[in-house]
Amino acid sequence: MSAKSVDKHNRYRSITVGFRVSPEENEVLNAAVALSGLPKQEYCYRRCMNRDVVVQGNPKVYKALKTQMAKIYEKLHHICDDKDVSAEMLETLNLIAVTLNGMKEERE
């Protein structure tokens, strides 16, 4: 028989809790989990228990931030093509993207 799996407070979690979400809600949840740097179970547990989710910077979180910013940047470009969006907003977003890329280069 395998050993019981306990958390850092020596609690044995033997009860499973599940819930259903729509595909859209799943995308939002997965993005939030990726940006938190926590496993999905721990993220959901903390949010359900109304506890703070403190993000610790690491390469995984950096990659999630970069991916989300790229998606936002692409959507804003589509909006800009369709409507008159301020150039200042695009410049600010571009500055954020350059900063994120610069953070990566500094680490390497």
C-alpha cells in the first residue's frame, strides 16, 4: 500500500471535489492558474477558501505573462484595424512587451 499524500501542514486530503465549467470559463481558469504559478488544485483551493494567491516570479510565470500579453497585443491590433484605437494605448502595450522581452534577455 502506498504512503498517504499530505500537504505541507501534514493534512491528508482524502475528499475529492469536482465541478463543471464551460469551455470559455476553462480558458479563463487555465490562464489564471498559469499566471499564478501554482498547480490548478492549489489555485482553486485558495480561491474557494477566500485565501490570497501570491504570485512568486519564476520562468513558468514569466512565460505565462508573455503568452497572455502576446494574445492581448494581437487582439488590440485587430481592434486597431477595425476601429480608431489610440496610438498611445498601442505604444504602452508595445513598451510592456519590450520590457518583458528585456527581462528574459537579462536572465539569459
